[in-house]
Amino acid sequence: MSESNANRRWPKPISILTKISFITGGIYILISLTLPILLIIYPTIVKHIVFMNFLKTGTNFTQPEAFGVDRVFNFYLDVEPTVRLGIWHYRSPLVQDQSYTTDEEYFQKHIESTSSKIPIIIYFHGNAFDRSLFNRRGMCKKLREELKYDVFTFDYRGFGDSTGEPTEEGLIRDARYVYDWLHNISNGQRKIYIWGQSLGSSVACQLAARLSDDESKSLAGIVMEAAFINIHQALQTHYLSLLFRWQPWFSSLTEKALRINKLGFQTRGHLSSVNCPCVLLHADDDYTVPYFHGKQLLQAGLAARDDHKQKKKLLHFTIDMISYHGAGYGHSLIYRAPNLIPTLKRVIFDEDL
């Protein structure tokens, strides 16, 4: 070893850790000072945090087979002059493929003329990204293959390749439009279930509540996966909020910003107006929407059910909860549960077709 190498001083690990700690602490203090100012000056920032629709896969949704899914048809529906929704239809294995040249011909051969014995599931995904995300594809494929139902999933306005800008009311209108379109094209002869995951659970719950007021429409049931009480509670309990929730400004400023942006997503409040069977799915290792959200929704649903019985209204409403403990499913992987569909068949879905 040369003399220069022998005399070289290497940085001490403690001094490096100290510098990293100071830098990390400085960044945290800067964010803690900047974030409340941004929420005051630009309250619309909370809308981007809630929807996160700016996160996109940047893929070609017109070719679902590129994502490893077969027998999936991509099409679009115009909800409003400036809102066009991208939709995927996972065809039931009970439906024989037929040739077609236009979307209308496809609808006639694969939806309109399909047996009324084959139910439909509309899947509402959570925030961020789009209908091609791996866990969303996984759940839709599982529902189609194991239930043999037709499954439809779509991107809300502003998500994926759907046009427009997301708002809470806008997402509900999108959901209602897709439901009405499927109800009408099947002449109201086929059972329709709705399935929501995370943010999509709140969308599904609000749709179910609104349909309860329409005597000409009905739902066969609703499944709410990783549902939250309301969006303010969801922000307060998200694992990333651990950095800020203890600060006095966090709760009040986020609540005010949500109110300004007309974002409530009051799942618990709307649950009391649902008039169909409901099932909650939640994993106890979900740190995005903690498990207690599901438990509180269950208690609210049971109280609503008892109240309905006394007042003799909304008598089709029932509620159950399927919990997963220590299974590693977290927020998005419940589709991997091996007994998910058999369990749901005993609770809400039809037996094998």
C-alpha cells in the first residue's frame, strides 16, 4: 500500500449520517412551511392530490391484447359534448365470439342479443392511472373467468384516454351514464352489479344511492373494495399523512380546500340510501385506506339496515364484510385471494351459470 493511500482519510459514517439527517430535516421543514401556504393560495392543488389523474400509463388502450388480456373490446361513449369515456368490455366465456365491422354491430352481437341469464358487472377503479393498471386487469379477469359474467370497466373523465376534467359530480355522472347505457342496451333484462375499489367505492356507493330513488332502475348488488368513510378521513389516515397530520394546520386546511373544490365523497352518508345487497372487502394491512374505515362503514350499514326495517323502507339493503388478515393483500391485491369469488357467491353473486 502506498504512503498516500495509507494516510488518506475516509469520511466517518457518523458525519455522513449527520449531513443526510440535516438535509432530510431541512427538506421536511421546507415542505411543512410550503404546503399550508399552497393550500391557502392554491386550494385546487387538493383536487390533483385526490384524483391524481395526471399519472398515466401513456399506452394505446385501443389494443387491450397488448396488456395480456384476451376477448376484451375497447370502445367509447360520449357522455357530454366535451366528455368521451374509454371503456373495456371483458366478454363472458359463455358468449361465443362473432365477427363484426362496427361498434354498433359488436354491441348487437355481444351485448344486446346476449342471454339475460348472464349478469353484468361494472367495475369502478380508484384514483390515478387508468383501466389498464395490473390490479384492475387482474380483478376484471378474475370476475369474468370465475363468475362467467360480462365485465365492463372504464376511465372517468380526465383519466386514461377519456376526455374532460374530473370532479366529484362529474365522476358520478360518468358512472350513471355507463349504467344507464348498459341497462337500456340490454332492455333491462340482465342483472347489473357494480364493483368499486377505493375512490371507485365511493363513486359506486353514490350511484347505488341515486338508483334507489329511481323505481325503473335497480341494482343486483354492490361490492366496495378498500372503501373509505369520506375523502377527508381518507387524507387524514393515508400513510403519507403521517408526516403532516400532527401539525395543527393539516386537518383544517385540507378540509377547507376539499370544500372549496366540492369534494366530499361521503361514502358513509350515502350508504344509508342504498337499496340493494352490499359487501365490503378490506385487508387489515391496507395502509392507504386503513382497515378501520371498512369496519366503521359496516357498523354504519348495520345501523341503517335496522333503521330501514323499523321504517319499512329500502328493504332490499343488506350488508356484509369480508376481511383479510395478514394475507399481504394491502390496498390493491385482494384480487389474488384464492377464495374471493366462492365466498362472494355465497353472499351476493349468483351461483354458477
